[in-house]
Amino acid sequence: MSDPNTVAPATLGDHLRNLPQYLLPQRWLTRLTYRVTRVRAPWFKNALIRGFARRFGVNLDEALDPDPRAYADFNAFFTRPLKPGVRPLAPGDRTVCCPVDGAISQMGVARSDRLLQVKGRDFSLTALLGGDAERARPFQNGAFSTLYLSPRDYHRIHMPLAGRLLEMVHVPGALFSVSPLTARMVPDLFARNERVAALFDTSAGPMALVLVGAINVASIETVWAGTITPPLGAAIRRWSYPPSGAGAVHLEKGAEMGRFNMGSTVILLFGAGAVRWEAALPPGAPVRMGQRLGTEIAPGR
């Protein structure tokens, strides 16, 4: 039986398949995707939705509205809400719930400031969070989980724990694919791509949800600020939030916190000694929003 943590050496075929990532006009294609996914002509959007659902095996029975014709455009279908109860939260006050549907890319503990991308390749936590060492410090040597969302998955992002929003950071960057092949081939992938990091205070201490963009991810939204990108820019943008009063953001466990308009990756971060991940979730394991991803470690343990 092969070791699920072992990544096969890159072949010539891998290099050839990955080469277009460096040649494609990433921004232009993403802008085109943004426009196409918002076309409202019924003949066009209905055909696009039906073709996509067939191609990727989308389970429309789980959707709040299973009729493809009911969606105003493809993006409304892609970010569709689910029926109540189809993603129940795992029980337990100390349960850390999975924020998305997808698959485990990597899960473990940071080595100081380094997070594992794939076996044999890591990247900087500080760079992931916009290059600010003080912002990254609470997460050094902490638990991290990288979750890959495929095109067929539900693309709303939910809270693993209840939390109070402290800060949001938008970091411009590249728009490489975040597929497993690209993660193997492109150094520092998640710290190079455009991303939005939301930092919370929770019962487990500091928690961050990093929403990583990719080619064709035409927009990233949060529930408190709406669309973060586009517009596109070259400078890091930062927002801070008060603990109470006007502008404060408090979200319960399982509440929606954001969404991808087209799919990508979420990286979940905790501080050192705060969370213990489930042992039965190796790389590649499928996950669903709401299932038990880990457990808060009780104070003093």
C-alpha cells in the first residue's frame, strides 16, 4: 500500500502540463470568467449550468433550489445555498468544524514560520499573511489545515468556531491554479496567489481563515464587507474591527463568513497548542462543511 503522504517525483509530463500556468494571461482570463459567469441570457446560462453540473457531477438534490433554470446566472448557481440540515454541525463545545466542502490538501503543525505545501515543499506563514511578522506570530508552531475546493463542491465558507473578527487583509498576487498538480509544481503557491485573510478571536485563541484565489476565481466575498476582489490592485489593503458597537463582527460556529465566486483553497490557522486535528484525515481525504476537523485542547493540557 502506498504512503498517502508521499508525493511522486515530477515527470516530464507534469512539467509540460504545468508550463501553461506561467504563460497564460491569468488576469485577462479571470476577468473574462467574471463576465461570462454573470451573463443572464436564459439560453446561455441554463446551458452553462447544465453542462457544468453534468461534467463535474454536482449534486443538485442538496441545493435549496435544485432547478438549474431558477438561477439568475452561473455565478448564482455556483454559490448556491444548500437545503437546511444537509450540513449538520458535529456536536461538542470543543469541536472544530470543517469550514468548507472539499478535500484535505495538508494538515499538521507549523514548523516555526513554515507551513507544508506538499511533501518536500513548504512556504512562509508570514508571507501568506501579507508579510507582517507580528500578524503571523500568534500562529507560529500552530495547527494548520489546507482545504482544496474542487469545481463540484459547495463554495460558501463557514466558521469552524464562534469568533470575533479582529482584522481582514487583502493581499494581491498571482492567480495560479490551486490544483494538486500545481501545488506540487509551483513553489510558495499559496503565498504567491491573491488572498484574503480574516483573523478572529475564538475560544481556542487566535484563528485565521485565509481564502486563496486562483485562476478563474473572479471574486472573493465576505459576509461583513461584501466583494473584496475585484477591484484588483497592487497594494495590500487592511481593515480592523472594534470589539463591540458599530462595525463589530461576531459570527457563531457554522455561520457563513464568505464565499468564492469560482473555486479555490482555504487555509485554517490556529495558535500553538490550541487544536488537535483528527488523526483519520490524511491528505486527499474528502471533507464536508460541519464535520469534525479537530478538537480544542482544554487549557492546561
